[in-house]
Amino acid sequence: MAGSNGVRIVHWLARRSLSSKTLLNPTASSSIYSRLLGGGAYRTFNTGLCKNHRVLGNHNVCSKNWFLGAAHTNWTTVRSIHGTASVSARDYYDALGVSKTANASEIKKAYYGLAKKLHPDTNKDDPDAEKKFQEVQKAYEVLKDEEKRREYDEYGHDAFEERGNGNGNGFPGGFGNPFEDFFGRQGGGQDVNVILEISFMEAVQGCAKTVQFRATVSCEACRGTGAPPGTKRESCKGCGGLGMTSMQTALGRMHMPCTQCRGTGKTFPILCNSCNGKRVLNGTKSVKLDIMPGIDNNETMRVFSNGGADPDGNQPGDLYVTIKVREDPVFRRQGANIHVDAVLSISQAILGGTIKVPTLTGDVLLKVSPATQPGQKVVLKKKGIKTRNSYSLGDQYVHFNVSIPTNLSQRQREIIQEFSKEASSEEEQKGVHDKRAAAGAS
């Protein structure tokens, strides 16, 4: 395994080295290694001559030359083709619509206004809503932090993205990123899934809820640094501050990122007692949710950047809330439509009348037609559930059942018996008339 990983690292470094000196002597090109190990980012170029053209540090490498270089095991020269960089996102200040001199209050105000306007839950018809929201949120995560904002202003948008925020995967030839094989893939904080139970009316009308759950949170004792406050980093003893260690492979001695300092060349002499240098701890988080009217059972809400904390202090995970709606004793839901049962007496079913029927907005009077049959239904238009992201409402269906009395008074029994005799006589007369009519027709 070590041999195969070593070969993959050779291949990967070969595509991005200007000479064999760079490959075998990390100190000769420390700026390349520091930028590589600091963020692992690169910029993607598109040209007609060479696809997947990437920039590492100040060195251009065309991935098409990789196979030729690997075949001849000659990495002393690598051909480069210049292209035009495609910027992945807008300037963070432009994304929030603020000037570069805006204070923290102005940035916060702009963010909350845009977040409310662009939230994916309120823009279901916009396929780019989630992308726009993430762009605004990413800009705010950087500009609200004084240290990150200082670095952003110092390095500029593109350099900042490459330095610490690029998470591109594209290592040509299907090899992946060999450093991720050694250290694991860095993808921010962990996503968290929780279940929230609400009532039927809360789902219909919308509500505000607060959920509490267990997740990784930033260590308060060290403020997420992994070391006691005031502790200064020292040169890593494992690599002597180079950020690289040597490794013997089948192709010779190779250099790889130091496992102690993760390629930074610096370590803390003392680790935080609370998190043991991990920078995060398992803790309890509390998040307030605005549940929109019309949410249905088993639907899942995504709350961006409210999951587990990122040990690197960059992008937290997302919170996924699955809604469970309790059954209602009166209403049954089917999409945007609701169904209720109404019980009629025998006299109401036969003679008709007026009854009270519950709706989502209160009881209404409903006229019952004479001779209403059990199982018959009527529709109350626009009395259902509001369809999300629109102004249309579903319908309410009223299903009629007829109640058969079990205890009759003597008078009631006599009336029913009299009714039965008259009904039987009418049926007999109708039967005789039908037979005569049939005989006459034949």
C-alpha cells in the first residue's frame, strides 16, 4: 500500500513540478509546498488545446503531458500552456452588496437581508436559489471574521480561494488526490440529521420551533485553536519545520507531507486539555427553525451551516430536519386537499337540512341535499391547504355517513314501520307496472 501511494504521489508531483530538483528537494521550492499543503487548491483552466489545465503556485501544468512524462519517467521538463482563469464566485463584498470599508454591523445587516430574500425554502421555483444562497453565506462567513477578512483583503479573492477555500477534486487520470488517501478528505463539518414532530395544524399554518441536538462544537477552552490561549506555534520536530518527510518507495526516496504538522511545518508544544488538540468537542447545539405553512409529513428541511463545527474553522456542516406530522382526529390530508367526515341523522339524510362542518379556519354551515346517500361527498372549494410558494389553496372534501339509531321510542318505531309498509307497497306497485310495461312491449 505504501508503495502504491508513493507511486501516486510521484505521478501527482511530477505533473506539477518544474524540474526534478523540485521533486527531490522540497526546500528549493518551499513556496510551492506551503501553498499546496496550506489549502490544496488550484485553479482550473479551459483551453482548446489542453483540458483540465491547472495552476499550482506560479507553475502551469498541462495534464496531457502527464502520461508522456510517466511513460518516460522524465520529469525534468514539463510543457505548460497558458489559459484564462474562470472565477468560481463573485467578490465577497459584491456578493453582499457592501463596500470594502463596510463595518461589521453593515455586513451583518446586508447578509440577513439577502439570506431572507434568497433562502432556498422561499425560492423553490428558482433552480439557482441554493447556489445564490451559498454564495452569500460563504461571503458572510469570511467577512464577519476579522482574521479571515484581513487575509481576504491582503491576498485578494482568487488567491484567498486557492489558499484556503478551494476544495476541487480534479486530479487527472482518475488518481484522485494522493494526500487525501493519507490524511482523509477534508470536507468541513459533519452534517447532522434530526427528527422533529409537529401537530397537524402547525404543519398547515406554519410555526417556529427550536431543536436541540448533539453535534461537534468549537472548543471554548482554546477557542478552536487546539492549544491553550497565548500558546505560540513552534517548528515541527518531526520534519524540522519543512512540512515534509522522506519516504522510501520502489522508485526511490520520496518526500511527503509530515503527519505531525500536516504539512504546515508548525506545531503547538502544548495541546488543549479540553479537546486534546482536536479543536472541536461533542456538545449540544440549539437552532431555531421557521417552518413554512404547508409542510408535509416526512419532508426534510435543510438548514445551511448549522450542523457540526469544522475543526479547521471554515465551513460547518448542514442540519437536516425531517418533519413528522402527528395525525389529526378530524382532518386527513392528501397533498393540498383535506378530508373530513360528517355524520347525518336519518331524517337529515332523507329530508336534507343544514349542518356544521369543521374547516381549517373554523366551522361553516353546510347545506345537505335531500336523499343524501351514505358515502356521498361534497367539495368545499379553496378550503384546503395553501400550496407552498404560491397563493393557491387546495379543496376540502366532506364525506357523509348516516347514523342508524339503536334505541327507538314506541312512536318512532311505529313511524318507521308505517314508512316501511308504504315503501313496500310502492315497490310492489312499481314492480307490477314494470311487468305490464314489459309484457306490452313484447
